[in-house]
Amino acid sequence: MDQEYIAGPAGDGEGAGRRRFLAIATGAATAAGLGAVAGCASGGDAAADGQGGPAAPSGKPSATGPQGFDVAAENARPGHADWPVTKAGPARAIEGFADKVSVLPGESFGLHVSTTAPRFTVSAYRMGWYGGARARLVWRSEALPGARQPEPTVDSGTRMVRTRWTRTTTVETKDWPEGCYLLRLDAQGGEGQRFVPVTVRSAATAGRTVVVNAVATWQAYNRWGGYGSYDGPSGGYASRSLSVSFDRPYAYDDGAGLFLVYEAPLIALAERLGIPLAYTTTTDVAREKRLLEGAAAVLSLGHDEYWSPEQRAHIAAARDAGTNLAILGANCCFRRIRLEASDLGPDRTLVCYKSSYEQDPGFKRGHPATVDFRSAPGADPESSLLGVIYDGYPMDAPYVVTHPGHWLFEGTGARAGDRFAHLVGVEYDKVDTAYSTPRPIEILAHSPVVCEGRPSHQDTAYYTVPSGAGVFATGTMRWVEALDATGDGSSGANHGLDARSGALTTRVTENLLRVFAAGPAGRSHPAQDNVEAVYGGS
């Protein structure tokens, strides 16, 4: 076992282990078999890093947000179930990236594509519900000339992969509705297919529930070109990139990054319900101080680990102004990063030196250290915002309901002590009052776990603040994945999650989305603190 991996506070020295984490978490073939599972964190100094049903507790909000985008009307349009990549082809057959993470409707962006095929097409699919098809074809290009772009280079100081590819084509987004998009690149003759994600973001979010694509985390885990934020070609932590660039394709999930596993199921559910949605990314939230003004709720999805101080400050300010916050994953807001420009534009380089922060030129110039938020210098544990704190990895355990009378469990039929196999994993959070913890806070599920021989608990929690905002955290990274769980789990697919887990997470999420969309949840559903009852004397 890599000793540097297990030495850091929940996450330094995690190269091969965190690569294997991605394999465990997503089942991605590209990450399979990448070294031994390593360490289980304890909050401070241990190791590494159904649909339908009865009506929800409050009425369904109008699907039309104040800006006029109608989610229900959009999803009533015919879907196109042929959107997935079915013929990925060889590794370098075709791949690409957009030179903007997000654009406003009507803005253009550049596509940088490398392919061995003489020609290729681009198909833009807006991801949503669409009667179960999960996507709608919004635009398709004519056949475009293909060319092989130069091999990437690696910066000697930061080990950041650089492509310096030329722009292949410019894509106009005229008449593209707001939303999360996957562009599918199809090489001529079926030689290969790959995705390129891009967000058509909302100009304003007032009155809407905001979907935040966790693009910083997608990029940190991206090992395209052989390097990511956890390791390099050697598999060791010391060979990791200290900065990573958005100017490259995503290696995982045929170019989709972490979107399909950790975000798409939630977006499909929210759009099926007709919740008034707005769409943005972590980089947009960091850049635009007023973006979240008046938002009904903000959703952090699945795996949203890497945050800038600006993003955290803007989301905390929104909470303190009455905007609800839902953390539908675990290990959220764990890494403190800095965004810098790349050759192609602002906010396209993610800087995270972790334990080597003293070497960071930005830190030497007075910027905050790019270490874990809970670590010195400038320690500010994520629990002060989330209510829960990251506690461990790797983990697979049953989810145990302990507060079935809570409004979030309404309509689930869950009883105290009910267990849902495999729903806790692969990372988990808990309420730990040794760290700054907002009160009152309610623990809804309190699941015993044993991580690398260390007994602990996973917690699902809900707290409220004087502004009226409610904050909900699932405490498990598998929550969004479980929304799509079907069958009895015996196949072992999707971690063995079954339809029973799918029904529970779907109904709880429906209750959450409807109440959070209606305004500050704490006014109608104030938290009733039960930490002492659950933990005893806390």
C-alpha cells in the first residue's frame, strides 16, 4: 500500500488509490484495475481520500421559471434515444474538446477535434428526460474535414498536459435551449465516436433550481494525456499534475467526463418533474458573484469535490439569503482550488498543489493555499457549509433509515432500521460536531460502516438557517447513481444497487426538489436537532 497515500488527511498521496476509486465508483473500463484500494479517511488524520408515486409534501411548482424557459414544454418534445456512444473505436480514432466550458444561448464556441478519419460529424444532444429517451437532438453538423492534431506536451514544472490544438470548427448555439449538452463526434465510416460536454448556461437563476455541473472535479480526475490531479504515468502521487487544463478531451466515459454517472440521472428526474431549472457550472458560479441571486435552490451533484474559494463564498452567500442547497453526493467541497487562464481563455486551468502548496507560485503571491479546505493554512472545514464532513473511502455498506417520519421520507414507506444494500459508497460523509457544524441539524439516516477496520457512521442530514434556507446532504456518493437502479441487484452491475434503493432515492429526491423549488424550506420545514439523540452527548 502506498504509504504517502495513507498518510495525508483524507486525501494527499492518493495516486493509484484514487484512480481505483474512479473505477469502483463508476465502473469505467478506462480506470479498471489501477492498483490496490487504499486508505480510509477519518475526518482528520487517517488515510485517503422509481418514478411516480403519491403526491409529494407540497404542490408542484410551475415549470416555467421567471426567465421564460419551460422545462416541461422542452421535455414534451420528441427525444432521440440513439444518443449514446455505441462504437467508440480505437483510442485515438476521434476525440475533442470545447474551448468554452459553458456559453449563453446564442453564443458560439470552438471545437478542437483530432481524428484519424478524413471526415466527421457533430451532433448536439440536450440531456434531459424526453419520455425516457434522456436526450434530444438539437443540431447536427454537415460532414467536416478531419485531421490528426499534434501530440500533447507536458509542462516540466507542473506536469500539466497541453494540447495546443487548432480550432476545427465554430459551433453556433442559435435556438439551443438552456441545458446540459453532450456533443457526439462521429468519425466517417463508423471508425469511432466520442462525447464533448458543454453547458448552455442560464443568464439568471431567480426563482429556479440551479443545476451546477461539477466541471472542476471532472477535470481533476481526467487523465487524458497520462496525467491528472492524482498521478501520472508511473501511477505515483509524486508524478501527479499540480495544474490541469480544460484544453484537452476527457478520458473517462467516452469523453463525457463524470457527467453520465453523477449528474445525468438527477437531471432526468428533475426535468421529468417539470421543476423550473437553471443550468450552470462550477466555474460560472465562481466567476459571477450575483449569478445565484434569488435562486430557489442550488444542486451539487454526485461528485463535486473541487471548489474555488469564490465558488464556496457565492454559494454560502446564496444560502444566507434564503436559497436552499442540496448536496446529492459525498466528498463535496473538499479541495480548495484556484482557476487561472489557459491559452484559450479564462478559468481553463485548475490549480491544486495539495500537500505541495508551498511550491505554488500563486500561494507565494498571496493566494489561498490549494490544499483541502479543512487543512492549514486557512483551514475552513466543509461542514460549516454542508452540515456533514467527509469521513472515508473506500466503502460499501447498507444505508440505514433512522428517522422515517421526516418529511423527506414521506411516501417512501420506509421504517426505522430499514436497510438498503450498497447505497453507502464509495465515499461517505457524517455529522461530526468536532468540526464546525450548523445547528439545528437533523440526522435522517445513520448507517454503521467499517472502513479499513475503523468503525464509523454515514449520515444523511438536513439543517436550516435564519434566512429560511434548508440544506440537505445525502452523505453518500451513490445517491444519484441509485436513481437509475433497477432489478434485484444480483447481476452486480451498478454496485449491486437494486430497484428498492432506486425507489427510495427517487421518492426522497422528488420530495426534496418540490419543497426546495417552492422557496426557503426552513420556513415550512424547520430542522429539529437530533444530534444528541443519535450520537449521545454531542
